[in-house]
Amino acid sequence: MKKQTQKTKSIALMGILCAIMIVMSFTPVGYLKVGTIEISLLMIPVAIGAVALGPVAGAILGAVFGITSFAQCFGLSFFGTFLCDINPFMTCVMCIVPRVLAGFCAGLVAENKITIGLHNVRTNKDRKVSVNRGAITGFCAALFNTIFFMLSLLLFFWNSQTFINAVNEWGYKTNNILLFFFAFVGINCIFELIATCIVTSAIGTALEKAKLIDFATINKKTVAEAASDASEKASDIAEKAEEVSESEE
């Protein structure tokens, strides 16, 4: 009964997050647009889903983000419309795939399968643990989104002369791909990192209090356990090497 209740809560939370993302996508709440600069806040629900429900949910919510982002490319987003005019298929892939990967990787961070910084902090205060995990997951979700999106943008459009000419007109220098990368993400990335980090931390704590998630029950290997596993594997490899050596003799 308890498991069924938890499953129902998870489905309800997933539905709520999807609905929030759709509303955010087509209102000023989801995108802050200033000229060619577009700051998206849609990674926040993705990060929250990744924290609460894991990598698969993060990937699904990332896909919702990507689909709504592609929908923006039909007249609602200046930059998206511009890219869609160059290559609609590549624009679709660029909008969806990076967001799916970002949501999935954020879920791995939340489950501590990708170990980053404060995830290793151990404390008797559950609230501190949840704040750390939520904040780091939110930060990483926005970071993954920026990195994957920019890599796909450069992969699909860097060889397009139309794209190069346009960004040069907008004031971006394209003679160095690395400098272009950092100049283009600039203020967008910083704002998204801070916003997603803070909001995901706060909501992650609230979800734990509502018993929708429980960070304390997440299994983690200690350093000693990890060392023990590594030692056992090394011993197995050594034994197999000896067997092979004996058989050759």
C-alpha cells in the first residue's frame, strides 16, 4: 500500500512538472528575452524532477523541455527561428537531445552515481544533506544543458556560412571557437546556473519534507567499501593472469 501511494505521488508530481513546463514555455515566466539573448528557466522543473524521481524522469522532462523549445522555433524565438530557417532537422535534434541528456545526467547526480563536491558531505542534519544535493543537482542540470546545447550548436551550425555571418553581425567574434563558446553563453549561463541551483535546492527540501523523496535512504558506498571492491577486483585480475601464465607454460 505504501509503495502504491509513493508511485501515485510520483506520477502526480511528474504530471504537475510537465504541466508547469508547458505553461512556462509559452509565457514570459519560462524565457527572459532581450534581443538575441534568451535566458531559459525551464531547466528548473527538469532538475526538480531529476532530484525527486531520478534519471529517467529527468530525461523525460528534458524531452518535454526540448519539444517545447523546438516549438519556439516557429516564430516565438528569434534565434530558434533563425536556426530553423537554416536547417529544421538539425534544429530539432539540437533542441531535444541535449535536454534529454542534461535531465538524465542531472538524475545521476541526484542519485550520487556521479559524485560531485558536496555530495560527499555527511551530516546528521537531513535538511543540510537535502539542500546540498538539491543545489548541486540544480547547478549541474543547468551546466549540462549549457554544455550539451552549445556543443550541438557548434557541431550542427559552425560550418554554416549563414550562421557565421549572422553572429558576426550580432557582435560575436567567430575567429576562435572557444572564445565564441564562452562569449555566447555568457550571462545566460551564469543566470541559469544561479537560478536553477537556488530554486532546486529550496523545492528539493520541500519535497523531502512532504515525503515525496528521501535522501537519507539513498545507498552510498563508503571509501572503505570502494577500496575493498577495488582490492577484490585487483585480486581476481591477478589470479586470472596467473592462470593464463600457467596454461602457457
